Amino acid sequence: MNIPFVLICLVIIALLIYSAVRLNRRLNERLAELDAERERNPLDPFSALMELYRLQEERKRGK
């Protein structure tokens, strides 16, 4: 068995796991911020729908 290859693979796996954990924490923090923002400002479904229509129209027009 090639020991240096195994060690390099283990290091790469450890870095990928570290990156995944870090990104997961950042995502969870952002979701918590969004939940807190939603609690402060409840979403009006009609205004949200109008905003989606406005964004769709702007995209069609090429803005």
C-alpha cells in the first residue's frame, strides 16, 4: 500500500469535511437570521406575489 497517497487522501478528506461543516454552520446562521426577520416582518402573500410579477416583468424587458 502506498502510504503517502493514503495520507494525502486523508488530508483532502479532512479538508472537505471541515469545509462542509463550516458551510453548514454559515447556512444555519443565515437561516436563523431569516427566521428572525420573518418574525419581525410577517410576509404579506399578495405583496410578495406582486413583487414576483414585477421581477418577472423586469426580466422579460431585459433590465
